[in-house]
Amino acid sequence: MPVGRRYTPYRKALRELKLRQLDVYRYPGHEELRLMTQDSRIVLVKLPRRRDEMTVEEFKKYVAEAVASQGR
């Protein structure tokens, strides 16, 4: 499966949260997402592990909590 299609459900989950994915920084044990909120703020979310190791629901919940804790 092409890499872009593997992550499509995660991008859709971000759109449901009204977030726009700008960048993904991939590291061996985790990923960091640079996101833009609806009010044009840039937020960096460090995931506990890679996206493909998380369910979409778990990913969505973690990102929502991380953005909220940064003053959404």
C-alpha cells in the first residue's frame, strides 16, 4: 500500500477535529505533528508512538487532548 493512503484515515480524523496537518516529523519511536488550528495557531503534538501503531480513535482522542492542553 502506498504511504499516502496508509495515513489517509488519520488526516480525515484531523479534519474532523478542524485541524490541518502541516508537517510530520518521523522518529524511530514516535512522530511529531505540526498542525494548524481553525484560528490559525500552529501547534506541535508529540505522539507517544507512530500513527500506524495507533487506532484512528486513539489517535483522534490523543490529538484532541494535546491541542486542548495547549490552549485551543
